[in-house]
Amino acid sequence: MRAIISDIHGNLEALEAVLMDIRGQGISEIYCLGDIVGYGPNPCQCIDHVMKNCAVTILGNHDQAALFDPEGFNAGAERAIFWTRSQLEAGDAAGNEARWEFLGELPRMKRDGEFLFVHGSARNPLNEYVFPEDVYNQRKMERIFGLVDNYCFQGHTHIPGVFSEDYNFLSPDEVDFKVSLGDSKVLINVGSVGQPRDGNNKASYIILDCEEKTVSFRRVEYDFEKTAAKIYPITELDNFLGDRLRDGR
């Protein structure tokens, strides 16, 4: 049994709630698909939790932006990244050195037998979005599926669900929150821990049963008002980043 999380985005309350839920399932192995930081008010604490609890962590585009410079980010996301970087440079020199080193060594993908783990897509592990509506872009989906041997797990869009090889997208509720992995290729988006965008404000993650070859989608309640209240006083973080947590948008 393996839990797979993604897109924490500095949301400590959501991450701690998800980690508690994972422990409640009796699961000790956790994979993180990136974007530990960005948008949220607790980047350092979230990195510390991931360092301590995750067996494998993949580099996300916001993690890379904190390390280097944000490219293609909108103004609000860019301000949030520069603020995040300032937090990773302030105080606690030993802790920050460990955090920088951790982020700097993250891989862009991980292969484990028939499973592929990326942040964005198999074609562009760091930056490519695969949205539900992309099922109508056959050429794009053909090229992505062509790079997947069996099953690919990804994040980045903050929208959980299953892409099938015949170019359909099924949301978690359409598969009754559980899907069996068969002979066909699938792309599984695990959703977002810290900033869900599918209209559900609960934190999202999945459980992969490697023996039974099933994927279960889970949603976890957390105190998003507490997270939002931390965001509002920080000038560099747009109020919108707190507001959207209530609606899951």
C-alpha cells in the first residue's frame, strides 16, 4: 500500500490532515509528486514534513521556481514564489540549508516497474498540464500515452481523476472513488493536497495498492479558514489564494 500526494503548496493544515489520514490507513510509504511550496503560508514546515515522511519526492514547477526563477508564472504566482524564497533564506540557517539541498536534488520523474511518477506529464514531467478537456486533443493524448508503458501518476492541474487510453476522463465520483488497473494504459491525476481545484475544498490524495492493482481516491477535511487567515496578512500573497481554498477553485 502506497499513498501518493501532490501539490501541497505550503498548506500546512491540509498536509498535516492528509498525513494523519494516511497513518489512519496503516500506510507508511508515501510518494510526493511535487509542488511542496508556492501560494501557501508555510513552505518551510511543509518541506520538513515531506523530507521526514516521503520515501520518494518528485520536483514540481513551483519547487524549481523557488530554486531558480519563475518562468511563465502569472504575477500573483511569481510574487508568491519570491516570498517563498525569502522564507527559505530567513533564519534557521542549518534548517534552510537542508531544505535547499533537498529541493535541489529532487528528480523530475521516478519509474518503479510498471508505475511512472511525474509532476506534470510523461512528455514534460515538470510543466505540462493534462486537463480533463485534453481528451478532445487526440494528438496531445496520443503522444503522452506513447511515453507511458502502463500506469502514470501525476498532479499539476489540481484536478483528480483517471485518463483512459481511449481518451476519456473520469472523475473520482464517476468511478466510485476506486479504479482497478488492468491491461490498458491509464494516467491517474492524484489531485491537490493544499489547493484543490475541482470544486471540492477537501484535500485530495490517492492510495495505490500495488498487489491488488487498485487506486482509491481520498478526500480529507482540514481547517482551510486557518490557512486563509495566515495568507491574508502577507502582502506578497494575494487574498485570492486564501479565498479560493473555501470553494476548491
